[in-house]
Amino acid sequence: MSEDDLEAKDIECIISGGRVARRFARDPRGTRYEVIGDATDGRRRGVVCRFLRSGVLLIITAYAEEE
């Protein structure tokens, strides 16, 4: 996150306003989702996350989309 100048509020914005671009169902640790959306300043960014069995959303990584 820090390398791409992202903060927690950016991640929230990307997840709440973005769309699931890919679903990785073959991961033995659980299905991962790639969510693409806009950060708070409008930059297009991605987040990879998964739900834990407890229902908690785990953020795996966040990144700037390649141009």
C-alpha cells in the first residue's frame, strides 16, 4: 500500500465502490477476489482480498493498476 501511496480510506473506497474483476477459487486457503475501483482521489487501483471463516475480510494486497 505504501509503495502505491494508498491509505486505509483508499482501500475502503476501492472495495465499496469497485467491482470484482476476478475470482480465484482454486486457492486452498479460500477464494480470493480482485476488486478494481477508484481511490479517494480518483486513481484507479486494485485490492486482492478474501473472507476468513470468521467472516472477517482479509486484505491481501493493494496496488496501482498497470497503465
